[in-house]
Amino acid sequence: MRFASSRSRRRYATACLGAVVVIAGATACTEDSSSEGGSSSAAAESAVAAAPSGTFAGNQASGTPVKVGLINPEGGPAISLPEDRETAEAVVKYANENLAGIGGRPIELVECKSKEDPASATACANQMVEAGVVGVVVTNTAQGDVMVPILTGAKIPYTSYQGAGQTELTAPDYSYSWTGGFPAVLSGMAKYTAGSGMKDVTLYVTDSAAAINGAKAMGVPAFQAAGINLNVVAIPLGNPDASPQVSAGLKNNPQAVGIVGDPTMCTSVLKALGTVGTDAEKMVIGPCLDPSVMEAASAELNGSKVFNTAFGSGTDPESLTYQAIMAKYAPSVSPDGTAVTAYQSMLGFVRTAGTVKGDVTAASVNSAIRAAANVPLPVGDGLAMSCNGKAVPGLPMACSAGALVGTVDNGQITDVKQLN
């Protein structure tokens, strides 16, 4: 996996400092020769040819279209990700031509562009209710707590690759995240460090209420359950020199340090770790793989363990499927950054809801999703979804508790493994 262009990720990082949803969910994947994204014809043909057997089965949907909502952050002053919408549209084209859509019927998208503020999020949710969609797919948002009450109140399934807010994460029904998101990443870090015999870990976290509270509420118990003391250290937003905070976090001589933040924060902490000096193993999440971090702190980043719930650039079947679908149905979209999670959001819905029987309604789609068990997680490298509300204790929204860990090796992600 090569590090990708930072154009898309830098655009949305400004909006995610206070949102665990995007802090944990950003993913660095591959980019080919075009600096602006997209695939060459030869590369696209190669990706399609490498698709696992049965990927393009030609199982066409037919009959009356089924309306499915798509809410995408687009056109706002701080965040705009049209490539996420294009990716979701590509998945729908693929599903209609090869997976028989939803319940054998073609999917018709009802789209709404959210500006990532409460007003537009409310308007989008209400639009979906008025349109009578059978389910809603959200590509990326920090406004879930605004939309979930409207949609679940109307008994319309709300779905995304991960949740951020308390309301969406703990909704008892009609709210689903295909991954365990930030909690799964934190649990994965705890499992990894426990398996390495560590007893003390420091986690450097962007100093925002959502990120700090999430790390303390979900991270501390996860590490304690593994017999590890977790020290959460806040890093002020936009701080170019984190040396004082990094030094404070190293006082207990932790065996590992984790970094949870945007690319600027990652660079600041990594550079400070190099300056102060430590033998602690480094653990990072997706934004720390931004090319800006590689340019500024490549030596400090090298050898770090990277934790995520989606990797799309490997040679496992899910990665190859992703690469092939993007090459065939979205050749102008670079398969890096948030395209991975937009793909995961939409294909997760298709895979869990697609088996619905009889009349395709919001209620029957919800029942199909709730009954989904051991369904392959898109770009999950073998992870699976079970949406019975028991995957992550206390978070009925989550359909998977697993995470993935890889190693940063001279600009590539290698040795990706599951942490269930």
C-alpha cells in the first residue's frame, strides 16, 4: 500500500478535529500515477482482471426501483467530498448490475448534500422521510446525532461505516454502523499491546471534547480490561510543537504510545517523540498516514503500527474487489482517502439489506439488516458483520468489533492482520 495524495484528506481534516467519526475513520490507501486521482486505462484493466472470481456475476436487478437515501458531505464551507458521492453511486451501479440490487430490485438513489451543519443535516434527514426511502446510507458525518432521531423516529434505517455520537451509537434499533469505529480501534490497540506484554501505554489525543471524552470513556476501560494502564494526554489544536505534552506523557516510561488526531497533530507529536527520544512502540491511525506527515516525519513514522477498520490496497479478496469496482465504475475517482469508507458504507448496506425477502420496505430492510450474521465487511480484509446489536457491548449500532493492524515500512503498509 502506497501513501496517497493528501488533497481529499486535507479538505475534510478541517472539519473533523472534534469528530471521532472522521478522526478514526480516515484511511490512506493506494494512488497510481495520476497526482489528481483516477486510474490509467492499463491500470484499470489490470484491476478489473484481478477481481476475485464471481465479482462481476452479471446478476441484474429488475422490476420497480427501490429508493435508498444517500447523504454526503458536500458544498459546505469546511468540508466537501463529492468523490464520496461518486463512489457510492459507483457501488450502486455495480450492485444493480451484479448483485441484483436490493431484494432483486434496482436501487434508485435519493441524494442530499449536507454542509455538515445541524440545519442542513436536519433538512437532509427530513428529505429522506418525505421521499419514503427504505434506508439511508451516510458516507461521512459528524451530524449523526442530529439525523438519527428523525430517521429512526420514522422507522427508517440509518447506516454508515461507523458512528460518532452517543445517540446514533446507542440507538436500540434502526441505526447501524458496519464497523466498530473508534471503539474498535481503541480495543484493537488494547489487544495488541496486551499481546505484546505491555503494562503502560500513553495515548496522545487531539484536545477536543469529542476525542478526549471518547478516548477516556472507551479507551481507558478497554485497556484496563486488558490489564494495561492508559494515560490520555491532550494535544492542543494546531500546536506546532508538542514537546511539553509528549515529555509529560513519557514520564511513566510507557512501552507504547498512540496518536489519535489529524495530520498536523500527528506530525507535531511524531517530531516531538523524535526530539525527546523514546523506545516506546508507536501506534497511529489513518490521518497519520497523510503524505504531509510522511514528508515531515517519515523517520519517526517508520515502523509504527497503524490501526484501522478498512484497508483497500492489499492483495486480499476484499481489497481486490474494491480496486476492481472502483476501476470499472468510478475510474475518475482516486481510490484513496475517504473513497474507501464511502465504498464501505454503501456496499455494507447492499450486503446486509440485499437479502430482504418479499415487499421491500423500510421495516423489511431493517429486519434483513438486523438478521445479518457473519457477512463479509467490505474492505475489511476478512472481518465480518453481525448486526444483532451484540458485536460491541453497550453500542448496539455496531455490526463489527474487529480492527486491522499493519506496519508502516518505508512508505508502505505491510503485514496487515485482524484484531477481533
